[in-house]
Amino acid sequence: MRSKKYKAEFEFEYDEERAEDELALSRDLDRVEELTDERAYERAYKKRHKSYFWRNLLLSLFVLVLFCGGTFMFLKSDYFLIENIQVDGNTYYTDTEIKRIADAKTGSNIIFDAGIDRMEEKLEENPFFKTINIKRKLPSTIVIEVEERTQTAAIEFGDKYIIIDDEGVLLRMTDVAPKLTILTGLTVSRMDIGEALEAEEKENLSLALRMLKTMESGDIYFKKIDVSKAVIKAYIYDTLIVKGTAAEVFSSIESGDVQLVVSDLFEKGIRHGTIKMGGSGNVIFTPDIEDGD
């Protein structure tokens, strides 16, 4: 009897444990199923997202190619053909001459075939152009901006004349006597078109160039300047000379004293004599022509 009771209790405990195990197993199976569903959903989401990504990427690339192609065709259209060439900053050369020197032409595409580098190279070969700037003005205009060097003085070289600007850059040579200030007292040692002139008398050349700039800023014109000696001789006329050391001449022109004396002489009709620079800054006129030292 006791044995049967024990067996019944054992079977009851066994059934209870088994029920708990089956419940735990069921829960585990449910969890596995949930995890499987989550992973399946995650895989499906990633696949769908990847599909959207590639579809959007291809669509974006198609739109980009379409846009770039349309833009390229528009830029290559007749709307962007060069119709006008504008020239600014020139005084020595005419607009037509600069266009010819640059070989600037209309009819080409302003975006892809303007030839700006080629035009700049051709202009740079000409010593008269100090600075060059060529730019596009859409849709159809090329603008050539130049700063020209100014012919300021000439130096006799055999039977020719070397034309320079106020920086001593050699612009050209000519057989005809130019209507420019003639510099004397210089022995040219090197001359290349478009390059700064060199002379054996370096200090004299430096003085001569400074005289040219002082003359321009002082609004006075000298027909000839002789820098061969310590005393500078600047000729207003062949018979009217300004004479003094470099420091005295520069100072008197910058202060305006020489200009006042010249103006007074012109009002009196005097075109003959010597304007001498005094040691204390005084300007003295004598009717005699002191052409010597």
C-alpha cells in the first residue's frame, strides 16, 4: 500500500517536472520563432532598403548625366559664340591694332575655344604692353585689358635712336629722330627689345631715369638731358638750359621753383640763357648760355 502511494507521488512529481520542462521548451520554441521572424524581417528590410538605395542611386546618376549633357550642349550652342572683342587701357595702339597683334577673332565658342592663353602669349611678345589681362564677359564678349608702356626718351646709338620708357625698358629702335627727350652722356652696353637697357655708366643711367620721372611728375619738359658730368644740363630749348647737380635739380623741380622761373621767362618772351641751381636752393637766371662745365 505504501509502495503504491510512493509510486503515485513519484509519478505526480514526474508529471509536474515534465510539464514545467514542456512549458520551458514551448517558451524557448516561441522565442526561437520570434527571433527567426525578427531576423527574417531584418533581412527583408535590408534587402528592400538596398534595392531602394540602388534604384535611387541609378536615378540620381541618370538625372546628373542628363543635366550635364544638357548643360554641355547649351554651353556649346551659338548663344556662346564670340561676337564682340572689347579693348581697354590702350593709348599708343588702336583697338584694331591690338586685336590684330593678339590675333583675336570672333565666331569661336567663348567657353571652350576662346584662345585666351594664345592671345596673351602674342601680346606678351610686344614690349609696349606692361600688363595684360584677358577675360570673358558672357555670353559673347572678350575683354582685352592692357597697360601700355609710354615712350619717354631716346638715346642716340650710331645713326639710330633707342626708344625707352621711364623705367629704361627698350621699346623700339628707329632711324628717325623722335619728338622725345634725348639722353646724352651714356654708353649703351646691352640692349634687348623688351628688356631694361644697360649702360657702362650705371649711375648716370640711374640719374637719367630719375630725371625722366621727375620731369613727368613736375610737369616740365626737357628737350635734352646731359648726364655725362657731375653737373646735369637739361635743355628746355637749345638756347635755354637748366644747370645744377642732380640733388639741386631734383629738389628745385619737385619744389616747383624751376617751373616758376621758366613760366616767368616765357611771359617775358625770353628763350635764351641759363637757369642755375644755387647751393642753398636758390634758382638764378643769367642771360648767358653756360654750356660748358
